Amino acid sequence: MSSPLRLIVGLGNPGAEYSETRHNAGFWFCERLAGELGASFAKESRYHGWTANARSSGHWLLMPATFMNDSGRAVQALAHFYRIAPAEILVVHDELDIPPGQLRLKFGGGLGGHNGLKSISAHLGTNDYWRLRVGIGHPGERNDVVNYVLKPPRREEMEEIDKALDRALLAWPLLAKAEYNAATQKINAKPAAPRKEES
């Protein structure tokens, strides 16, 4: 039987200068989810981040206040204190290999070079946790990646990302009930192409 989720981690960088950047897609989702669940974030130094306890559903939400490369320190601190197993954790993060507007839910597997995931896997000692990958698209050149993720999406990209995050929230009840197959189908489905107006 699949373990129900107990901890949802949104990845990003702290500070106003990063709040609108592509690398903060995980923060965006966590803030929306907290709103849906009626939970509010508070800075918690012992967990190195902002935490919210969604008492209505029994889930913890975490946005690390460490920078992306050290995200694992916050995840390990909270998971260790509440005895949350890696398989009970969902990490929400930006994904270069998926275009804006698309999402992928998966368990375990490779880290795709994502520094936040590398840090979490190093601290947890395993890759076996859930990930919700939020597509941000790729700049095309590997050398441009750092600059790209630390800039805000273009307006049309942000519109697509917003729609994707809304879709992820619609799938949240399935995730909360550990109905992972149904959630995966809902989340991974490509959004329908807009219909062309007949002239």
C-alpha cells in the first residue's frame, strides 16, 4: 500500500529579488496550496524555513529559507523531527525539461541535475520521494541555464505556468488520499490546445 503524503516541500530561493523567478515555482505552488487548506506560513528557525501546518488535512508544508543548493537541510530537519519517511514527502520544483504549462508527477528516479533535489537526496540518503515537476522550459543553451532560472518567466509563459499550478491544485484531493495513479493521470495529461476561432 502506498504511503500517504505528510510533507509537501516547495523549492525556491528566499528573498524578494527571487520571488518572481522561474526557480521559485515550488514556492508558488506551496503558497497556493496553503491558501486552499487555510494554513499560513511562519518562519521556523529550527526547520530552516517557513512552515505551515494544515490541521484540516494533517499535512505539513515547507518552503526552505536556505538557498536552493542547501534545501535538504530544511527537509531533513522537519522530516526527522516528525518522523516523516521519504516516501511520505512530495517535493515541488521547477523543471527545465518540460515546457511551461505542463507538469509531471513521479516517484524516485534521477535528479535531472536539479541542485535542490541533489541536496534533498543527499540529506535523506535516498531518491525515493515524490516530485511534482513544474515545467518552465529550457533556454536552449546549457550555459544560459543559471541566468534563465533566476529570471521571471515571460508573460505568456507565466500564464501557462499559472494554469498548470491550478491543475495541480485540482489534483490535490487525489494526492491527499494517496490515490497516486489517478493523480498522475490528471497531472501528467497535456493541456488541451486552444481551439482556433473559425473565420
